[in-house]
Amino acid sequence: MCVAAVAGDTETAHSINTRLMPLHTNLGIESNPIPVKWALNRMGYAEAGIRLPMTWLSEKYHSTVSEALQLAGVIDD
């Protein structure tokens, strides 16, 4: 997105930003960095578990964040 924007390709940059918007929105569904750490684990980039005082993402939000990751094209299932 940044490469397209710097190159003046606003159509591509806008298209990528639109695809990422559900992810931008839903990574704020709980206090930062809880959803981000959960998403990284879901993508296979981080181990499960976090240090206190943080907690793991509430189970009721798992499908919401997973769907946002799918719409962004970063996970398949």
C-alpha cells in the first residue's frame, strides 16, 4: 500500500487500504496489543500465551478477528 501510494498509484493504495479496513478496525476490538498478539498467533508468527497483566483475546472475538484476517488475505481458513 505504501509503495503504491509513494508511486502515485492511488487506486491501488486505496484498494489495498479498503481490503485492510476490517483488520484495522477489529484489531482495536480489545485493548492493544491483545488482538494483535492473538492475530499473530493465528497467523503462525507468535506462540500462544502472553505475560500478565495482559489477557488472551476473549473467545467471543475470535471469529471476528479471524474473519478480518481472511478478508485482508493474510490467512486462508
